[in-house]
Amino acid sequence: MTLRRLATILFAVAAALGAPFTSAWARAPSGAEVVAFHVPWDPASAPDLAAHKDRIDVFAPQWVALIAADGTLRLMPDPAAQSVLKTAPGVAVMPVVSNAHDSIWDTASASAMLASPAARAKVIARLTTLAKARGWAGYVFDFENLTPAGVAAYPGFVAQARKALGGQGRKAWVTAFLSADPSVLQPLSKASDRLVLMAYDECWSTSTPGPVAGEDWLEQLLPAKLAGLDAGKAMLAVGTYGYDWPIGKPATVTGVAPAQALAASKGAAITHDPASANAVYRYTDKGQKHTVWMTDAHVWAYELAAAKAAGLKGLAIWRLGLEDPAIWTTPAAAAPYGIGNPPAKLPRCFLLGSPWAKAAPQ
């Protein structure tokens, strides 16, 4: 019996016995968290939190932004979500701290702050004060587009924040793209209480059309990225949205439910790509051809199975307000998608306008 065949049988038995992860939000390992990311500017997000607050362990709102090299932070008002949280005492709040503000990733400010002991101390002092005053459980650090020097300094900053927050019984989590090099992932994992692996944007808004997060792509990357990491400290953040590409142009982000409704209105058949499991359809609007790819509940079922197979701490969704409503009740697949299938042929998405884009499927 091959290992793949044995794995298939074991997953089927586990599903039949009602093992963990057989329902969409059941826990994988004991005590696993379910994290829901949120942005204040999406009017659909707070109602989504209200509808599913009993299934969410950790709420991660994008509330704190680094806006200057000296460590100045900006807090984002969010009365809608804060009102819902008053009725959800069991949900831990861990705001996202990022260098995203005013429609940019502020590379210069974040990298300079990370290089400055005084600025780092200022940020951490402000965060610990806020967390204590507001009863937050900690923070999710999400600094992106850093300089090489910033990347090198980032784990030290996270460790410093973890020590300060840990003195209050709070946590310091950090995000990183699943596609990042292990040399980046390993120091961040050691420095933090939890490493949140962002497993989406295989294809992106300025790339050629393709899967948002191919299940074959995810399952091929996971073993290599988790090597040398404590999987029990890691969490998989999955994309729950879609991209709508006018052919030859950048895509716009779309919620899954609106994309499904658009397909119905256009008479377009939604299919699931055999290689990636992602949903896809094509339509024409005012003479412009479009391709839409999205991660719906079909993909979700396999992501749950993959997380269990990897021994991950839990799952996070990016983000509330965009997801297929069916994910909240969709059970995990009996086995990861890649079992018995050939490895993904990667990469399959290319920057629009690049020499390789011309040959990519549209």
C-alpha cells in the first residue's frame, strides 16, 4: 500500500468517526484558534462579525497603523465593530499593527522604526499601554514591503514586543507570506507566540488571471515552509475572496457572494479548476472580456483538510465580509487535495506586461 493510499484511508476513517476538523470551524488540535481578520472600511464586515461571533475565537481588526519613522501610531475608529464586540465577550481582540496607511505600505517608516531603538521602545510602550487600557489580548504584527535591513531587524522587534506584552499576559503574533523563504519564516516563528502564514495571492491583482490560492500550490509549499518550524505554533491564513480581471488589465477584488451573483446574472457557468480547486468563470461586459477566480467553500473544505494534515494550530480568514457564506457550514474534505494528484506546475501567474504574461492563459 502506498503512503498516499494509506493517508487517504486514514482521512476517510477520521471523517467517519467525527474526528476534529470534520466541521468547518471545529478545532484541529485541542485549543486551536479560529481567527477572523477585519477592516473598518468594509460595511459588510461588522455585520459578518455579528452573524458569526459564536464561531470566532480571535478577532483581528486592522486598527493600528505605523505612520512615521519615529514610531508614531494612528488608531482607526471602528464604532460598528466595537458595538458588536460588546455582545461577544468570548471573542479575544488582537488588533493588527501594520505599516499600511493612506493606501500605501509605508516601507520607509517601518524600516526606519525597526532600526531605531528609541522608536521601537516608543511603539512597544504605546502598544502595551493601549492593550492594558482596552483589554486587548495582544497584537498581530503585519509589517510588509520592508527593506532587507528591515527584514533582518523585524524578528528582534517582535521578540521585544513579545517580552513586554508577555509581562501582561498578552501575546505577540506575526504574519508572513507562505511564499517567503524559510530563512525569513524561522526567525519570525521563534520570536513570536504565533506565526500566521498568509496562504493567498498566488495570483494577484496586477498578474495574469489565475487561482487566488491554488490548493495544489498551497499543499506543495506547506511541507517545505514548515520544515524547521513548530507547526503547533503556526496558523494558516486563507484568502476568502476573488479577483475579477478585465483581460489584459489589473483585477479588482470581489467578495465571493457578489461574484457568484454576477455569474448568475451573466449566465456564466462557475467551474472548479482541476489543478487548483479554485472556482473560475468568464463573462463579457460592454464588449470587455473578464475572467473571475475565487476561493469558495469548495476550496475551503480542502484548506481545512490540509491544515489538519500539517498539524497547524488553526485557521484565519482574510477577511470578514468577503467570504463565501457557505464556509461557515462546510465540512472538511476527507483528505488534502494533493493526495494522489501530480505536483503543481508553478509558477502559473505572471506580472501583467512581462514577457511571460503573453503566453499565460487569459
